[in-house]
Amino acid sequence: MDFARRLYLITGLEIAGALCLLVVGGALFVFGSFVASLRGDVSNTFGMVQTALHSDPGVRDAPAAGAVVASHYLRSDIVVMLFDQRRRVDVYKEKRTDPTPVVRMSQRSMPIPGSQTAGPLGRVIVGIATAFGLQSLRGSVNGLDLIVRESDASLVAAASIFVAPFFGALILAMLVGFVMARVLTQQALRPLIEVTEALERFASGDLTPHPVVADGRQQLGRLAVAYNGAVAQMERAFAQRERANAGMRQFIADAGHQLRTPLTVLRGFIAILRKGELRTPADRERILETMNRQGQLMSSLVDKLMLLERWEEDGEQPHPEAIDVARLVEDVVAPLAEANPGRAVRVDVATSELVAIDPIDLTHAVGNIVDNALKYTTGAIEVSVGRAGDRVVVIVRDEGPGMSALEVRHAFDRFFRGSRRDVDGTGLGLAIARRAVERAGGSMTLESDPARGSRFTISLPATGEKRATPRSPAAVRAEAATRP
């Protein structure tokens, strides 16, 4: 027998037993009330007989007393017995419908009328009634012994009417108990059954998550809650694995696509060098310079891809510290401006604020944005640092040409180059910039118009402290170098 059937049987027996006890208790309560009413009838009859005999002091023998009692007899289920020294007179009715009672004289040792109960059931009923206090009342009136008692036959006949309903109620209680046990057992075991079925599906190879309806207030409901938690964790693990696999596939595809061009160039030039098809030393220098530039491009591409992958996998946690944003921006922009003396690069610091960020991350963000502006635009570039509420804002503006709506939507995607593919680059600068800002709890937005240029906004949470810091020598030199 399996666990569910054993639990059902045990629960059914317990509930059916409890209901049967309720039925038995109710039946005993009703029978006790019935016996109490019989005791009252016996007591009333005893008092009535005593009163009738006391009212006639001349009655001195049992036959005369029986005649007096018969004239006042009201009950059909009670036997009145009168005793003198030699005889006994019984006054009773054979049937309820008899108009007058029977007055029978007999020896003192004769059986009591109505005391012969048939079968064990009759004896059980009489015994229970006796246990509930149904007894004969005895007394003495005018020198005669008086006994008033309930007729056993009448008691058994009255109680037997309710025997069949009593056993019917017991059977019904047992049926109801087992039905309730079935319902309760199924409800209690439902989480266990559903979890078992779900695990069997997993074992057969169906890894589709099937959450189970659970009620944490029940003991087995906690199993379903735990299972649902495991399913949710599994879904997250599958999703994370899928993202990792997708990222790896994308990484391989993007890296292969970006490395294919410089590798093709390198292999072509290597083939030329092996064949010795160089006509002049200038050709040799040009080829070597191109090969060196392509090698640097591949090295930069690999470094940036590895940096992004470390950040995406959280393998390298940022190390935030309170830094002066204005000072760091000036130190990052100044070398770029000095390397491009023909471009106007201005740094405007409205306030000096501290933010909690890894300085390397902020260097990546600002450096990549300014470097892109230097590569892809021709006008002046302005970098400003200011405060907007509880945020420190770094804005990088250029004078164009700007980006189209499609280019703005994909500007932060990896390897997106837009329409300016004639400029050397990896297409990873803006992706690195935004990820670096997000690692510090900040955000980056882009607004661009093909006619007016682009505006990159870096927003970082401020620490609430200010620091008045003089401009760095590098920033001063860079601004001086860009003046006409």
C-alpha cells in the first residue's frame, strides 16, 4: 500500500471515528433525556398512587388497593405493584389502546409484568436506561408495600424505534468521514503530487518550468513554495546561461568580423613582402606602417573586448572613491587636446564636485567620448562640468556633423560605426563609455542633430561635498594650445 492510500485510510478512520463518536454522543444525550422523562413519569405516578391510597384509609389489602389504583390509572407504560402479607396485585395495561388497565392478583414470587425482554438488544436497552438512573420507586401506604416501575417491554419497544436510524446515522457518519478524508488527503497531497509530476517531467527531459500552486501556510505547501523557488532559480540560471552563451556567440562573431579586415590586410602585405614585389623603399615603409597600424588596431580591439567582457561578467568589481570630477575631466581631456593642436577643445568647470566612482571607469567614459568627437567631427569641442540637483553632470558637445536618428538609437551598440567607416576605430568606444558610467550608478544620454552636432550627457550621483580645486597645468596648457 503506497503512502497516499495509507494516509487516506488513517485519515478516514480518524474522521469517521470522530463522527461516529458524535453520533453516539448525540444518541446517548437523546436517550438520557428520554430516560429523564420516564423517571419523571414514574415519580408522578408514584405520587398519584400514594395520594389516591391515602385518601381512602379503609383500604387495607392488596385487592382493594388495586381497585383504587385502577380507577386512577393514567399511564400505559408503567406497572404499579401492591403487596400485602400473602398476595401481590399488579395494575398495568397490556396495550396502549386498552381502555382500562389489567388488575392481576398473584403470588408474591410471580414475574413482574413487562419484565421479560426479548433478545440481547432488549437487555442492552434496559441496562443503559438503568445506568441513566431509571429505577423502581418503593414505598408503604396503609400497611401495604408499593412499587412503581417502568415496563421493560414498553421501554424496549419505544427505544427500538430509534435503533435503525441510529445505525443508519453511524453508517452515514463513516461514509461522510471517508469522503472528507478523500477530499482533505487530495488537497493536502496535491503539492507533493504536482511537485513529483514536475520532477518526473524534468527526469524525462522536459525542462520547461511548471510552477506549482502553493500555500505556504501548509506543511506540504512549503515544499511547493521551495520547488517554485528552485524553478525560478533554475529559470534565472538558464536565462543567465543563455545570455552568457549569446554574449559569447556575439563576442566571437563581432570579434571575428572586426579582426577579419586587419588580418586580411596583414596577410596580403606579408604575401607581398615574401614575393619581394616592392619597387621602392617608400613602398616598404608604407606597407610596414600600414601593418603596424592594423596590428595596433587589433590590439586595441582585443583589449576593449576583454574589458567589456570582464565588466559584463562582473569579474572585475569597480573600486569607487571620492574624486574631484572637474580635476579628472581636465586631466583626461588635456592630453587629447595637446595631441590634436588643430582642434579647439575647451573645458568649462562651473563647480568642483566629488562623486564616488572608480577613476579608471570615468577616465574610460570621458576619454572615449572626447576621442570619438575628435575622430568623427571637425568643429570645436566643449566639455563642461556642473551640478543638476543631486547629480554631477559632465556634458561633451561638438559642432557636427551630428548623427541620424538611426545612428543615435544604435550609437552605444558594440561595433556600431555608423556611416563614417573611413575613420579608423573599433566601434567599442561608446559602449565602453556607457558601461563605465553605469558601473558607478550613473547614466549616459545622447542628443544629436545632423546639422548641429551631438551632445553626450554623463550624470553621476554626487557625494554632497565640494572642493575648490585650481585648474591643473595640463588643462591650462591644452587650452592655451588651442587658442588661435
